Amino acid sequence: MYLSCQKSCVISLLVLAACSDGTAPSTNRKNPPPGPRYSRVYTLESIDRQPVPAVEDVGPWGSTTYLSGTLTLDTAGTAVTVTLVRGTDPAGATRDYTVTIPGDYLIHRDSIEVGGFGGCTGPAGVGVMCAPNRIGVFSDPIVTLTWAIIPPTDPVYVYKLSQTH
């Protein structure tokens, strides 16, 4: 994976900011209330209004191109995003890799939150770093997601319904 020092630092800070003590009292991210459940597969259509394949993170360290992606929701409340990414280094060498992010989802009216709602704990209850959840707008044919950070500065990912089960 090709990441600049600057981008790696930003990601690390976001992950650290999103983490909490695994022994802390429940918050709204833990044990979310039940909501509507769907069985759907969405296809990544665009990132920040740029159709896929979308080039992001262009700089002296190279570039990252999002080639394709899916968001799968199931009736058990599980969500999985799978994204095919191409990293290109400054010399032009490329490497394709897949990024899979499992989690759960919660839908409330026209809002969706995808991620981990059980807290961030590792073996024996030890606190571990966790990524922030992703939030967005849910309408049956379209889902938009971005990382739940304040202020929201990450790209907006738009997924379009491709299958229902």
C-alpha cells in the first residue's frame, strides 16, 4: 500500500481519536438499537463525484486509484465493503490490492452508520486501536458514506444498488 507520511499521520490520528477505553461505560456506538435490516449489494459508483475508476491521493509519493468496490448489507445487520485499489509509486510501478472492511450497520430513517458498534477491544479485553465508523445517507437505490470524523474531510463514496436478495 502506498501512503505518504502525511497521509499515514492523518490516518493514525483519526484512528487514535476514534478509539476509546475498552472498559469504558457503553456509549451510543456500543450495542446500537435495532433498526431496519436489508439484504442488498451496492456497487461503488463514484468518489467525490468522480466516477470509478477514481484517482485519489495524487502527490510526490505516487497515487491511489479506486478501481471498483461493493457494499454488502445482510439481514443479520452485517456490512462488508470490498474495494479494489491500485497503488502507483513515483517511478510508475503499480500494485493492485483489495481492501475489505467488515462491520455492522444501523439505519435510522434516511441515515446509515457502518462500522463497529461493540467497542474496540482485543484479546483479554485489552483496548486496541479502531477506525471511526462511516456515516452517510441511505435510500434504497443509493448509499453515500464518509468517515465519521469531525470535521468530515474524507471523500464521499457513492454506492448504487446492484442486487437484492
